[in-house]
Amino acid sequence: MSNQASDHLKQNVERIMQIWEKWARDEVGASMHQDSLVLQNSLPLYLNQLVDELSTMIDRTPARIASDEVESTRISKLHGQERAGYADYSMSQLIFEYQILRKVIFQVLEEEAPLGVRDRDIIIGSIEQAVNDSATQFSETLRDIQELFMVTLTHDLRSPINVVKMGTQLTLRRLERGDSHVDVAARMLGAINRLDSMIQNLLDASRLRTGEGLKLKFEECDLDKLVRDVGEDLSFAYGERFVVVSDSDIRSYCSPKEIRRVIENLAINAVKYGATSTPITLTLQQTQTQISLTIHNEGEPITLDAQSILFQQFRRTISAEDQTGWGLGLFLAKSITEAHQGTIEVESTEGKGTSFIIKLPKVLL
């Protein structure tokens, strides 16, 4: 029996991925939020598995068949889990990706001659099973996110609320005796701000999930002043660790409130996960075409595996598991940056610390 289909697919894996990615970007709206569909999902693994399924040179023992089924299911579930981590992806878009893939595979493999019945049946059956496994995992992952949401809600919101409650009671008693107790009032204010930020993050994540988009009010922004103000506010809360390096008079058209949220989120993360008592540098620069803001901290680097999930909602790295929060901060920072037609990326290496780099287009005012 001919091994032609398997060989042809193996030779055209890269080409199929490129065609599929272009088609998916044109047809699947949520794909526009990813730098590379191919590198960030399980398509290469799936195609290599399909190469083996089509091969007539492999001895199909019961053990081999069972092993292939387990691996195929694992790959498809990985795809469903990854897609559930992106706010814009829906079940229908997930299924549509596989429909596009089936069309591309047939298009490439039948360029010279039609596939045989056996090969067509294997491809169709493989795609159908992949859709089923991936969709099942997609649903299960969304359910897990909802459960995590409820657990985190009861835990994380209770702590700042209790601080406000106890602080208010203590402050009232102190005020009755003429003692303003400024430190307690400061803790109360910090707790209220954290609570407000957490609730706002939940509201924004919910809007993105339902396709509403973020509500941004664009206006002329003095980014130099904005970054310096954030640095001063954070120095008051976390100590004199923040160093602002900025070209003078950098202005753009943006939503000041939301850009401030992005800067604060990244800077506070630098406090949480960076080396203690080391400087955190906010560097604002501009060229003729773009504005860049880099938040840098010293400390242990972020692993490549952790970097791959940093900007997904409700996903936390191992180092962040002991920190409070929703796991939404970086996801929303990326969403806000993209709403400004910008990009956000991370660079983290041993001995050089970690830098989050925001790049915004320069808008002439």
C-alpha cells in the first residue's frame, strides 16, 4: 500500500501551517491578539501525529493504536485548554479553526491527485475526533476558570474588606480621643484601592469575554508627566525604589486612566516578584514613529514556559502562586495596550533582570 499521503503531508507541514495561519487570521477575529498562531498552539504536534496515522510503514499493533489515541487526545486537549485561556476565543471559533485546517490539508495534499478513500477517511476521522476532544477540554477549562473565580472571590475580596472594616473601627475610636492615627488611615486607603482595582479588573475581563471591548476615553496625554506621577505615587506606597528616566515632553493620544493602570500593574508586579530593595526603573523614550515604556526590575528571570502564559487570563506562574490577586493584571495590561494599537512584550534573562516593554504608535497632535 502506498505511503504517498503520509510522505506528502510530512514534506508540507510548514507550508500547511503558514496557509492555515493566514486563513485563520483572516477568518477568526480572536486570532488577531496573538503574535503567532502556529508557535503558540498545538498545530505542529497535531500534524506530525497525523503523518504517523497516514503512514503505511508503521505496524499497527493494538498497543501502538492505543498509544496513538492517547497522544492524539492529549494534543487536542492542549489546543482546547490554550484557546480557553484567551478571552476572545469562543467554542465556535475553536471549531472553525479545525474546519479551516481540514480544508487546507485537503487543498495541499490533493494538488496533484485526489486522495484515496482510506487517506480521506483517516483525515476526516482525525479532525472530527480532534474537534470533539478540543471542545470538551475547552468547556472543562472554562468551568475550572469559573470555579477558580468563585474561590478567589470569597478569599481575596474578604481580606481588603476586613482591613477597611477593622481600620475604620479603630480610627473612629482613636478620633474620639483626638488621635488621627494616620498610618491606619493609609492602610485603609491602600486596601480600598486594591479592592477597587480587583473589581475593575473583573468587570473589564467580563466585558472582554462577552465581546463588548474596553471602554476607553481617548484624549491628549502628557506621558512624561503621567509616568513621573505614577513613580511618585508608588514611591509613597512602596518606598524610594522607583527611578524614572524620560525624554522630555512626550505626548500622545491615549486613555490616561487606562495607561496609568498598565504602568501601575507592571510596576507593582516588579515590587512583588523582583529582588527586594533594588531599583525599579521606568524608562520612557520616543522615536519618530513610536513611543516605548520599559519597566525593569532586578531578580530571578521568568522562565520561557512561564513567559508563554504570562498574558493569559486566570493563569499564574509558579512564582506567583503565593501572591494575592485574580491572575488578570497582565492579561488586562495587554488588552489595554492593544486597544491603543500598541504591543507589550517581556525580556527576562539571568543576570539582566526582567523588562516589560510597552510600545505605542506615535500620534502627531
